[in-house]
Amino acid sequence: MKFFSREKFLCSIDQVKFKTHEELISHMRQTHHYPIVKCHDCRKEFIHEKDRLHHVREEHERKIDYRKHKGE
């Protein structure tokens, strides 16, 4: 029986795999000295600005939209 690897976070520079997003962020910061961007609301860290923007749209704007419609 073959088990699949749970390591799903891949470094795009050297192809090293990590089990958590936090481990990948740490690797990018320490090994590659890559600039990390943070969400202004919750301080979650991202490797790419496009990922931060997606996070803001999906997480924070959804919460704001829910609050607006909750009062109706």
C-alpha cells in the first residue's frame, strides 16, 4: 500500500517540500532572503502579493459582506 506525502508546500526556487505554510515562509525568509508580505488585518504572511490579495478578497471581504447582509 502506497501512502501519499502530506508535504504540499513547495519552494518554487529549490523545490524543497514542507508540511506547513509557516515552514515554507520561514525557509523563504531564511534561506533565500525573500521578502515576505503580510496581511494588514490579521498579519498572516505570504510569499507573493497576489496570494495576499486573494486572501484579503476571500477572507476579509467575505466577513465584511456577511456583516452587511446580516442586518437586513
